[in-house]
Amino acid sequence: MLVHQRIKQTGVLLVAAATATLAQPSPTQPKMTQNPFMSSYTTPHQTAPFDKIKNADYLPALKDGLAQGRKDVDAIVASTATPTFDNTIVALERSGDLLNKVTSVLFNLNNAETTPELQKIVKEVSPMLSEYGNDITLNAKLFARIKAVYEQRASLKLDAESSMLLEKAYKRFARNGANLDEKGKERLRAIDKELSQLSLQFGENVLNETNEYAMVVTDEKDLAGLPDFARDAAKETAKQKGKEGWVFTLQAPSYGPFMQYADNRELRKKLFMAYNGRGFHGDKNDNSGNINKIVNLRYERANLLGYKTHADFVLEESMAGSRNKVQSFLDELVTYARPAAERQLLELTTYAKAHGFADDKIQTWDNSYYAEKLKKEKYDLDDETLKPYFKLENVLDGAFTVANKLYGITFKERTDIPVYNSEVKTFDVFDKDGKFLAVFYGDYFPRTGKRSGAWMNDIQGQKVENGENIRPHIINVCNFTRPTDTKPSLLTFYEVTTLFHEFGHGLHGMLANGKYESLSGTSVPRDFVELPSQVMENWCYDPEALKLFARHYQTGEVIPNELIEKIRASQNFMAGMANLRQLRLGLIDMFYHGQKPSGETISQVESRVDSVANLFPHVDGIAVSPAFSHIFAGGYSAGYYSYKWSEVLDADAFEFFKEKGGLDNKAAADSFRKNVLEKGGSEKPMELYKKFRGREPSPKAMLRRSGLIL
């Protein structure tokens, strides 16, 4: 589905603090240095000076940051004062400012604007960061001080947020090797170093495969069925690549429409095989070996730390709480989704055969094509009809307007904040009382140096330090349909929901209001982090919200009620099949991480899961796993289930919004902001949800919304 990656978790690995405020120049650095990281930023809101940062700046600043971070930790350890919450826990939280200042920029750019040189730098620094993280969590004297504070927690009279910081600090060490003997600690260091390199290589291989493929079409007859927007985009891509005819790529805005509309079945199959064969060709970009190593190393790491599997390690700190609960959750949802998917596939097959399909079974590369046609017939609705109402700029303004109506915040574009690409837009965000809240960056089009998918990151997190509420700098990165010579960027409805989804993550960051950055914003368990994003998606189906921004790009006409009703009526179209696909991915993740590695091939693993959660015929030469970046290059290992888990939360939450007035339900909006968006990870997620909703979530809302129960 959608990628959401926290740099401060993946970039600096296990560093206790994740701050991005200004650091003083190192005494070892010459005063005349031009390295922008080494002095206070003079940009608006002290935003990252992307226009000044050069690749040569990263390594010197990072090495200095590592030295400063170690010096900070050494000072804590060397203190002769009795360990206290302030001189140990808070001091550790505040350490490593310069390091996090550098890595927040470096890892953001490696995802959104990478180059071979930048990738080389990231490969060089990742083992250094892994070692640094281990130097902290495996520091016996530091852990002794943390443990001393933790053991007197009952008498400290800390507030809820400080209590959570103490608990997280202790568990971070205890769960990551602090109690190991020296031999175990050394093995843990080696594992973490190798995992950091393997994860990077996995992601690079997927990006290479995506960028290197191009399907060139020279005969216009092969474009039959494709709408004008897809043809125009392919013509523009061909021009950019210096090719004659039309070029289709594996980027979502190119791949998706071709699979939906192209009449040429052989070309659909060709593109499908390329997309689903990424990382699975036995060449330099093959990820099969990387998967085997990653899975085995994660299992060994979990065992070393006293856990049965990697999933047991990860899920101990999740909202779900255990591997068995997650497995039962996925298995139960399959019992609802599979019968619905079987009925829908039968309906789709019957429709296809009535319209000339000659084979016995629908293949996966036929699914989107015939589903789009059936949807058009059942609801008289398709993306070609809807796209004129979803100009990118209007949709973004719609997200801003929905946020204003719910939370009172406003957005003002500015052009003097430095950006890493001219396409990136920047905005000041203000609260309802006019106070500055955040900087928001929007980056919406695919590029060669940008990985696929959509995600949110922060470039500076939120925290309170020395009495100042330091506000966050938040970025949304997507890969939407580009404008052409004749049309602006017009979004598919899926792209509309994607923009709202990532903007929901953005609100979680922008409205953060905690004391400690490591607990602030989206620093929450994976199965809670998708709640704000998926709640925002719901407004895309709401008539009141749609009329705020869905206007025809040529006439200005507000989207008619008839089309809104069709959108709502089609919301559950093929929902059983869509649910089964998501559950399949969650089950694949749990198969890799919820047991001892089986030694089976990727095809064997996926075949096992497919016997339960896939209705399409097996196809040789393709697999999901080698391009499953969420779990092998991102932060979702043993956590992909969280999308479905969060659907339970968001459906239940949105019913609360709708119960008492929708966008005008100030009670729901105020409670959601106060108890979810502002709180981050300062309390247990279930406690925060109950404070918002007044009770625990019910799965029935999600099942009703998906049409899986009445």
C-alpha cells in the first residue's frame, strides 16, 4: 500500500535521541568552514539549507556528529552524581543533535533525490551509524545508570510522558543487548552492521530495477483502450528518454493505467511480469540472497536477545502485543475476505467471458483491466471520468481545507525556503490562534532518483527544550501523474486517497505537542501509526469534503452529486479481493518473521501463503518478496499487518466523526487532536484511543465499511 518511514528510526538505528535542532560547531572544525551542517542555519525557521549542502559535506559533518554524540554519552557515564531522570534519561534524550541534524537530511534525500554518489555515501555511513547505535545500547555503565533510575520509578512522581520516556529508554537497552555477555554483544554488533548494509542493498536493487525498465511502443494500435492522459504521459516519457513512440515504465502513474486500460493483453502481461519480477532475475539486482540473509540474521538476532522469533521481538512493543494475536487477526480476516473475494472473482470472470475472454481463468494481469470495465458498467464510473475533477493543486488545497475545518490550522505557501528539487513546494503552517506550527514540504512527482511509493518523514522533529517548543519540519513525498504539455496534473481517485493518507501522517507530525522528540509525532507503534493517515482517507468519500475541492479543472464546476454517489457506491467494489491481497502481504511477512526460517525458496514460501490468500493462478518467474521494500528495506518487518489493524481503528474512529456532524463534529476533532495527533507515543496507544473514543475499537465498523458483513 503506502510506505511510511521514520528516518530517526531507520537512519540512526538505535540512537536514544532523535533530535534535529542546531548544534554548535565542533572545536575541531576550522571556524571558516563552509560546511552548512556545522553552524546554525540562517534560513526561514532554520530549515535545512538544501541549496547549500553538497555531497562532500556529509561525511565530515557526520563524523563530527558521531564524535559529539559519543562525547555526550561519555559525559553521562562519567558523572559522579547519583543517577536521576534529568541527568541520565533526559541527558541521553538530548544527546546527538548534530548527528541527527545530518542524518535527517541525508536519508530523506537518499529516498527522494538520490544519486549514485549519495548512495555510496549512505553505504559508507550506515555501518558507522549501526556501530554508534550499538556503542550506546551496549554501554554497560550507561545501562547501569538507566537501570538505577528505572528501579526507583515508583517514587519519582513523573508525569505520564516522562514515565513513558523512562520505560522506553530502559526497554530500548534491555531489548537490544544490554544484558548480553561480551561475546553476545560482539555478535549483535556484527549482525546489525550486516543488516544495515543488506537493507540498503535491497532498496537500491528495487530502485535500479524500476528505473532500468522501459517498454517502448511504436505501433499506435498497441495503445488501444488507453485514455488520452495515459497516452500523453507515455509520449512525454518517450520524449524525455529520447525514444520514438510511447514509453511505459514501472512507476505507478505509468504502470497502473496501462494495466487498467490497455486492450493488448500480451503487453499487459509483459509489463506485469517486469513489475512483479523486480529483484528476481538472478542478476546483479536479484534480491533472493538478500532476503535469505536478512531473514536468518533477524531470527538469529531475536534468539540472541531471548526471543523465539523476530516477530516476537518486534510485536512485544506493538499495540497488538504478540505474534499469536497478529496471526489470529490475519487468519480471522481471511475467513471474511476470501469468500467475498471468491464471489467477486467469479463475477469478474463471468463478465470477462461475456466480453470475449477465451481462457478458463482470469490471470493477474487481466484483473485490473476487466475490473475497470466492470466498474464502468456497474457504476458508470472510471478514472477518465473523475480525473478532470482532481487537479493536484485543488486536491492539496482540499486537504488543507479539511484540516482547517477540523483543527483550525492554515497553510501559507512560501518560496524562500530552500528545497532539494524545484518541484518541491513549501508552506508555513499556523494554528487557529495564528501561532506558527510547522513547515510542510510537498514533493509529488516521480523522478529517476526517487523511490516508488509514497511516504512522510520529518526533517526536524518536535520537542520542548529550554522552555522553547521547537516546531517540526514535515515532508510528504509521492509519485503522482505529471502534468503534460496540454493538461495539469490530474489525479486518479487512488492518487487522491494517497495524498490524503500521507497528509494524515503529516498532520500527526505537524500537530505534535510533546516534550521529548523520541516520543513525538509519528514515534508510535507501527500498528497505531496508520490511524491518522487512514482516518484522513475517509474524507475522500465524504460528500461535504469532496465538494470543497473536487472542481473541474477547465470549467470550475463542483463535482456533481451523481458522481459523488457513484464514488460512494463503488467504494466496496472488489473489496474482498483488495482485502485478500493486503492479507496475503501480511501473511507473507509473518511467514518470514514469525517462525524459524524454513530454508524454503521464495517461490515455496509464497506458494504456501497463496494456498490460503491468493485466488489467481501461479505464474513462474515472478514473486512479491524480492521487491517487498516495506519489510526488507523499510521499517515494517513483522508489521505489515498494521495496515489492516489500523483499518479497524480508522473505521471505528471515523464513525465517531460522522455520528455527530462530520466536518462540523468539533468534539470528535478536538478529541482526536488532543488524544492522538498531539500525543505521539507519550502514552500506550490503546489508552490514547480510549481517551479519544471513550472505549476500545470495534472491528465491526471496518467489516461493515468493506461490505464483509451487513
